[in-house]
Amino acid sequence: MLQPLDLSKAIPTISIVDDDEAVREGIEQLLQALGYNASTFGSAEEFLRSEQIHSTSCIITDLRMEGLSGLDLQDRLIAGGFRIPIIFITAHPSQNARTRAMKAGALGFLSKPFNVADLIGCLEKSVQG
């Protein structure tokens, strides 16, 4: 069962980075229903250029996108000194990508279509710090 956030605490902002608009909108609606603030970006480059990089509590990103991939985004964030928790979602899972993402600190690596409860579990880990 979906559990809303404890609103006595600051509301985390989750950034959704995916080149599929329907996926972005679906996850955004889910996050808002759960009480999170959500920001959406159609590419890793768009997110990296945004001011949101400084206030994001967690990133949900696709693995494969036009331009920079989700793994590239993770690499750029780490190189820039940003330690933002990342949850990967992908329709093209591979063990190599999963291993690389998790070794670099990803909170989750979910295959599309993913179980909403799994995504919520990863989000709860990210906001509990």
C-alpha cells in the first residue's frame, strides 16, 4: 500500500531524468501522490545545466537516453562532487550496467516495467539518508 510522506519534515525533491515523456509524467504523478516534490528533465544534459542539481534529494533516471546515458550522468555528478542518490530504471537491463551503477553508489537498478513498491523502497532509502 502506498504510504504518504511524513509532512512534519522538509519535503524532498526528486528529479526524474528520462527522454520518454510518458515515463516522466507517470513517475511525476506517482511521486506527487506520495507527497514528494518532483522535477522532470528530458535529458541528463538538461538536468546538469539546471539549478535543480543543488536541491535534488534523489534522481530517478533512465539508463539509455539520447546524449548522455544515466551512467554518464552518474559519472558526471560524482566527478563534480555531487553525491545525489540515484535510482536507475531501464528497459534494457544488463549485468554490466547494473554492476557499474551499484558500485558507483546507485540505490537501485529497476527493470521496466518496474514494481512500484520497489521504487518506493528505493525512495525511502534515499530520504532516510
